[in-house]
Amino acid sequence: MNSEGTELELLADWNGVIMPLKEVTVPALDRGFLFGDGVYEVIRVYGATPFRLEDHLDRLATSLASVQMKHVEIARVKTRLLALIKESGLEDALIYCQITRGVAPRTHHYPDHYQPNILIFIQPFSDVY
């Protein structure tokens, strides 16, 4: 709920396009959906500023390298993440970023050439403790 008592529409960046989170559709043959072939990072936002952003992005890059996932530009992820924070207008929030190896035929060996799917979404954070 927002301050007017209406439901807040959550926003997402799906492969570079900002849209309502509820409109994001994940393809049935996405390797993240089928095999869990992906990585994620969660970042706390205070006063519209992501906490320790560079540390989180470094960890995301390390995670991508550990599963040999290429074709992801961390600088572009950062730009998109910051644009999403601005577009949402949220001050205190959580950012969730999930990167999968994308759509491919359902075989256990992943293809050499693929297009990653990148989902970044933001939601309000309220400390319940």
C-alpha cells in the first residue's frame, strides 16, 4: 500500500525495459526456470541510494564468473538498477537482480552462444522487527 491507501505498483526492468512487475513473463524454456541456471543479488536501498552498491556488483560479477556465465555487462546492470530506483520513487527498498543464461533447448549442457535474461525489480522495504 502507498500513502494514499492504494496498492503500490511494483516496477521491474526486464531485459532493459522498465515495466510493471506483474507484466513480466519468463519464457518456459528459460534455463533459470528449468534448471536454476542463474545467479541473483539482493541490494538494500536507503534514501534512494543502494547500500554498498559496488560490493554487491563485484559479488554479482564473481557469481557470474563462477558459473561461467558471460555476455553480461555489469556497468549496464548498474545503470539499469539506478534508473529503476529513480523511476520507482522508492526511498527505502530492496532491489532483486536475477540473471539467467536465457532461453535454450532443454539439454543439460548449455549452449556456447546465448542471450542472458536479466530481471531487476524493486519493492518497498519495511523493517518488521
